[in-house]
Amino acid sequence: MSDAFDLLLVNGTVINPGAGPREVLDVGITDGRIAAMGKDLPRDSAKQVLDVDDCFVTPGLIDFHVHSYWGVNPYGTDLDALCGTTGVTTTADAGSAGPVNFTGFRHLVYQQARTRMLAFVAVAQHGVLNAPGELENLGFADPENAARTVRENPDVAVGIKIRLHVKSVGQNGREALRMAVGAGEASDSPVMVHVGDTRIPMEEIVETLRPGDIVTHCYTPKQPAIVDPEGRLRPAVLEAQQRGVIFDVAHANGHFDFDLVARAMDQGLRPDIVSTDLHRMSGTGPVVDLPTTLTKFLMLGLELDEIIADCTVNAARAIGWDDRLGVLEVGREADVTVLEVVDEEASLEDSVGNRRTHGQRIVARHTIRAGVPSHS
């Protein structure tokens, strides 16, 4: 090991939910890959040493729901620089591209960004839109080519996306959902379903989904929500999670209610994935970034190790990429995040105007993408 490491992280506590309990370990990186993990790796073998004492070393964070097709889709925003300062090494765009313009996403976003930017492909030809809604007219649906796009782009496309709220599908929600599930079956990939403000009952939505399909905006207060008007978790929702349907936070500007989240978690529905839904209209709040969203779940009572699992190994498994992402392991590409839990007051806001404070916040100290640190 005389000249083994390009970068060596020392004295950090490794949180690696897909591989075992937390442990104080050094992590050595060479040629963009993890070369060694162990105690007291030799410092003189490294070209660069980062002392990350009092910090947590985790797999690179995955923001599972964003809109990154900037300059093309009305929701798209350039997230590459933000990811580099907030611990995010991988994102998944939630349907900003459809089969007609997915090649543009590959060339303009995926190939240009330092962050690994993956994508769900919309059933709608041109991706999600503002007005008119992308599937108010089902003539713009193209599930066959959406499925083909996923099959032909396995390095970028990870699933199918459908938005079921009224402004997107009008009266066509039931048929649009059927099309999306069919495209998921044809591409052997998960379907991400946007809920809230739908004309379809929540029970019907979750009962239609297959194990591995994803309910995104799972804590939206927009009706029908996962809880009924009295705040009771709908039994069909918990049954769906128990049979393998995945529940993704996708905070956004309108889909996160502290009280609803607390009620749902108290009744057994905790998130499988924590994501932001950052997009062009996100502005300065209330989402802010992924570490801020993670801090909200720290405040709501989840353990740090659970929270890290929700934006690393759980997100990777949901798209079938857990052999490549979400776990720190010798030989894998070195996507690594260094986080610190800082003892300072955090002022946190949900999507309905409620504010809460917490005595700690999660802060990204280093974002290491393919072995190269971009933030310290």
C-alpha cells in the first residue's frame, strides 16, 4: 500500500446501512473506486488525507425525485452545483422527459453533469408540463415508446412516471394509471405515481400498483391523502407497503405536512425513501435541499441510520441499482458523502406554512463523486 490512495478519509464514523452497523473506519479511494476500508489505514500512502473526525461517512446521497431537465422542461432546474455542496451524488429526474425528448436529457443533462443524473421517463410524449396538463388529452400518451426508451437506455432511464392529479390528467386518471403500469410491465421497471388532487380514490391507486412501484409525494395533504379526513391511515396504504409498494417523500412546495407525517408514521407508515422534488419553482423554500429535508425526519423522530438508508440503499434498491449505488464497498465506484450533525437550532418549514425548530441539523461537509471531492 505504499502509494495506494488518491484520497483517504480518516477518523469518520461510517454509516453503511446496506452492509452493517456503524463503525469508525478509514476509507481509502484510488482511481475513483473504494480501495480499502479499515482501521488505521496508513496515512503516508495517500496523496490527500481528509480528517473527518466527528463526522459520518455515508454512501453518496441519492435524491430520488427532482426535476433536472433545465432549459427544456418548465419544471427543470440546474441542480449540479447544488448537489455538489449538499452531499448528493445521484439524482433521479421524475418524468421531465418523455420518449420524444429523452435523447435531449441524455445529451444535455446526463452527459454534462458531474452528478449522476438518472431519470424516470414520462408516459406523456414530452414529459410533465404546466398548462395544459400533459395527459388531459390522451392523444399525447405514448406508453409503448416510454417503455422502449427505458429498455434502450438502461444506463440512464430507471422507470416510468405518471402524474395523476387533475391538472395533469383531467378526467383520464384511471386510464393513465393503466397505461403507466402497462409501460412498467413492458419495460420491467418501476412506475412512479404522483398522488394528491386525484379523482381516483387512494385505495384504488395503491391496489393497482405492483410490488416495487412507487407512490411519490406520499405525505401530501392534498386529497385523497394516505390518511382519511379524521387523520386515520387508510388500511389499503399500509397493506400496499407491506406487499412491496414503495413510499417516497418528494417534499416539494405543496406535498409535506408535519402533522400528517407524524400521524402516518405513528400508525406505521414510515417512508421508504426521502427525497426533495426540487424544481424550477422551488425558490427559497420550504424544501431548501436534501440535508434540510433529512433534518426534518430527525426532528420527527427517525434515527440517523434509518434516514441515511432512505436516501442511499433504499433508493438504490428501488431502481435495481443496489449493485452499484447506495453501499460503501471495496471495488465500487467511490460515491461518498461526509455529513455532520451540528448542535445548532434549525428552523424548519413544511408545505402548508407550519414551522418547527430542532436543536440539531444535518450538514454536508464533503461530496465525493467518483473519488473526487467537490465540497469541503
